[in-house]
Amino acid sequence: MTRLFLFALSAVLHLYLGLRLGPDLPAGHIAFGGVLVASAALMPLGLLATRWRSRRFADTAAWVGLLLMGLFSSVFVLTFVRDAVLLAAWPFGGLPGTWVSGSAVAVLAAAVVATAAGFLNARRTAAVVRVDVPIAGLPAALEGFTIAQITDIHVGPTIKARYVQAIVDRVNGLNPDMVAVTGDLVDGTVAELADHVAPLGGLASRHGTYVVTGNHEYYAGAHAWIDELRRLKLTVLMNEHVVLDHGAGQVVVAGVADWSAHHFDPSHRSDPVGAIAGSPARAGARLLLAHQPRTATLAAGAGYDLQLSGHTHGGQFFPWNFFVPLQQPFTAGLHKLKDLWVYTSRGTGYWGPPKRFGAPSEITCLRLVSA
């Protein structure tokens, strides 16, 4: 039923593009129609490819289908905008014929350019974004304490070990005091992706690497992934905290399961208040790792100084950045909720289409400084 629905939906959406753009293209109608038919079939195959036994065939299908999905998304959005303009002009006699045909060509050209640029942005190793976080009453011993945050890598059909190793190398080059991994590492099972996640075991920092689950871990088998990450010597925090002794200062690092985790395992219900319970009152900074920014509504007032999150991808590419606020309080960057700083990363990889446009990936280097 799911497969049939995906193919039917894809066919309907591509039919819309064919009816709205095809008649207005000055040339190449047959070629355009052929591309639409191929795209309508291959896009769903790309989403379903992980279910196939042949890994090589599955990865090839995923690459083709997801690339077409990125292109389709831009064509669809721009076609919708074009239709809105044509509709607005209709009561006034409409636009000249040359404008109508020219706009159809412009939609396709702009979509190809955005998809090509988005592909290059997505496939490069994420750039380092440096952020200073002012903490009231920060002890001198913790001045300049650095946290390297990576998140939303989405190891899967198009993101493999080489991509992950490049991220690890860049993080290690920062020589951070600790590394935070805030969820959505994978889009697949341990059996499929263990070798490609393995480079994360090479992350190096003074106090180690701390991980929390994201919603995609639960789609892929969270319990198996928690075991695998711990086998790699990464510390997975499940509604609990650790205390880092940093010179004469202490940092409490708490981590919670994903906001939606209780739908998959009731014992994993996200609990930022419980995660910090029993932490030393003399700690100079209290840090919460939580995949989704909206955890801040529960964490504000619990005694944390800073929450690190991901999940949003900063929207990843236009126009999805406008939809993130419908679900999350923050899309990207450093914000404050009451006394709690919340940093939302745009993500270190990408989900689905290998495309980032207007929302570049990042490896975040956060530095604690006195307020």
C-alpha cells in the first residue's frame, strides 16, 4: 500500500508539472515529458531502495531518485509561484505570450542551477562555525571551554564512511574540550551502516564524545544503535548526565532521548529535568544535549545554561526553512529562552536529496565565555 501510494502521489505531482509547464515551453516538449515520466518512476524507487537486497543497486537507485527529488522540489515550488503570478495577472488580461513561455523556461533553468549549487554545498565537508556563548558567573577555569557539535549527518544511501571520516578529521583539527553529537546520525540499520559510522570512533577531545538519540535513530532501531555507539567508545546519554572536571571547574553534560522517543519505547521518554537531577550545585556550567530545539520548553528553568540541538537542518533548502517554525521554536543559530541559551545547528550532513541551498551545513565550535 505504501509503495502504491508513493508512485500514485509522484505521478499526480509530475502530471501537474507537465500540464502547467509543457504547453508553454517553446521547444523540447517530448524531452520534457520523458524526463517527467522517468522522474515520476525513479523518485519513489529512490525512497524505497533501502529495502532491496543488492546494496550496489539500492545505492544507485537511491542516488538517482534523491537527486531527481531535489530537482523536482525546486521545479514544483517555482511552478507554483509562476502559477500564482499568472493567476494574479489574469484579471488584467494576463501576461504577454513571450513572458509566459519565457517564465516556463526560467523555472526549469533556475531549478537546475539551484539543484547543482545545492548538490555542491551538500557534498562538501561542512565548514566550521564559531560561536561564543556568554555564561553568567562562569568560573575562570571554564573560560574558553570549547565544544565541537556535529549533528544530523544522516549516514545512509548517499553518505558513507569517506564523508564521515572527513567530518571527523575536521573536528579533530579543532582540538576541542569535548564533542557533542546531537542525533540523527543514521538512516539505516546497524547491519547496513556500522562500517560507515565507524569513523566516529576516531573523534578525539580532552573529555570525550557525548551522543543523544534523534528521531531517525528510532526509525532505524535505536537500541541496536545505542549499543553500537557505545561499542565505539562514545558516551550515549539517555536522560542522564556526567560531570567533567576541567581544571578547577566542573561542567555538567546532560543528554536526553529524542522528543518523540516515547512513541517507540515508553522508557525513553525525554526528561531534561530528570537528566540533571543530582548534579553538583557547584558546577560552573550546565549543558543539555537534545536533538530537537523544542525540548527547550521543558528545559528552561531546570538550571541549564546552554542547550545544543539540531533536527531542523536550517530548512536545508528553500522553501522548507519557512515551515520549520511551524514545529520548532528556533530554525538555526543562537537564541535565548528565559535564562537558557539554545544553539540550533543547521546540521553536518543532509537528509534525502543531496541538496543544501541557503542553509549550509556546519561543524559548530562553541566557546563558553563570561557574560
